Amino acid sequence: MLTIRPFRKGFDEEIYVRIFNASFSDYDDIRSVTLQEARTLEDAPSYNLDGLLIAEWNGKAVGMVQAFVDKFREEKKGFIQSLAVLPEFRHRGIARKLVSNAIARLKERGMKVASAWAQTDRIACVHLYESFGFVCVRATSLMKGSLADIQSDMEETESTSLREARIREDEDIALINKLDNEAFREHFNYRPVTVEETRYMLLEMPWYQHKKAWFTVIDNKPVGYVVAGIDVGLNKEKRVRCGWVLDIGVLKPYRRRGVGSTLMLQAMRYLKSKRMVNALLYVDDQNPTCAIKLYEKVGFEVYHKSGVYELLLS
């Protein structure tokens, strides 16, 4: 009655889109994907289809999961992603079977740790992972900030100048990549980001349009950056006007000097100029830079909480 099989590239993309869209339609920060977007994702530098599994109930595709192994990561940690079951087929043990198969696939590929993610209010999903022995090791937040009254009295460093990044030019793509890697080296789950991945994020990732980026410069040296963007499709589907702070980083010697505030305010002003009402961002609650305090300082509040769950694989 229930079978689990590998995803077939070139044949199953429509199945992936159908299951994804039906399963995640009630998430505020996730929108429907198109078939073309799903195919574009397959071309992402860090993405691979190995470990993507389809669940069939009496021959009908009803769920999926991916046992993802990052080819750029030296650490033997695999990731359980895109766990989804069509709403009308839930409570039949399908998600449990998918997770069990994903764990087995990660073990087969030599992984020592399995990592998964779930919003804390998705109780059934949390309980499912916990039933396999997963333990919550990290908390993350989706934060929202109003753009109605951007703080004008925020302390910004006088010695810092802003330069808009030329995100289509190799030199600035490489600079964003360099700053990203230096700023996030101490962070949870860090691994070096390739230039190709940075280029994909800036130019090819289909979920955000109107992207812009800026550098902060002190004594002619770039010491931080921010990237902002707007997902037109999400705003249309959810009937909102939200922009995103997609990425922000400041080099360690220049933190606590107003550089982060300068970058955040610039991103917020840009999003407001595009008639956005709110800005959203994701943050690791235990971020070693205490970034969540910066975001609260400029008016952001926690909107959703999520947990990162890990399981040691014997």
C-alpha cells in the first residue's frame, strides 16, 4: 500500500511542485513554487537530488522528503529537508516512514549526524522527530519589523560610508562572498560559501526580486554588507507587502560600532521606498554576535520560532 522510491529527475518535478504547494500552503513565509522555479533550484551550485524520496500510497504520489548531503561540507552531517505529506493523507504513518528512510539514506552515505528543522508550533512534526530521538539543539526566529516609522535617531557611525554593491559584477560578488565567509566563520553550522553560491543567491535564486546590496566602508576598507530583496510571488499569494533582509554581516573587529545599524537602516529604507509595509528576516537565536539584539534595536520582533533538531547516527 505504501512505497518509498527515489525521485526521478526529468519526470517527477510536477509531483514535487504539487506536494510542496499543497503541504506548505498554510506557512506565512513559504509560497507556492512553479515548475520552472523547481527546475531552477536543481541548477543551484549546492543542490543535488540524491536522497530525494517520493512516497506513494496505492500508486499515488502523496509525500516526499530529502536526505540531503552537502557536497561542500566536510563535517559528516546530513539534513532531512522538505518533509511533506498531502493533507488528506496525513495520520497514516507516511511521514514516519519517510523520516525512517531518510535516516537510513544518511547512514548509508556515511553521515554521523542527522539534522532537521521544524517550527515550534508544528507540534506533530516536532513530536515525530523527537520519537526518533532527535533533540532540539538550536532555536531560530523569523522576525518582523514595521517600515512605517524607521528610526531616524538611531546611532550610526559617522566614520562609515555606504556604497551600493554592483551585484552583477564579479568583483563585488566576490567581495560579498569574502565578507560573508569572514563574518560567519564562528556561526553554528558554518561551512565556507563558494563564489558560485553567492552569485546564484544574488542573480539566479527565483524567490526574490528587486534585490540590492550595500557595503559599509571604513578607511577605504569594506567591513560589512547587507542584501535586501522582495518576493513578489509571496506578497501576492499571502496578500501582504513584505520585504526581506536576506543577508547581513559585519567583520568581527568592527562590531558594536554602529556598522550593523547603518546596514539595517539602509535595507529598511530601501524596502520602504519599494512600498513595502514590513521587513522580515531569519536569525539564529544563539548567534555569537547577538544579532537578535540589533534587530530588536531597529524595531524587529519575533514572529515565529523554529527549532533545529539533531540525531546522532550510530
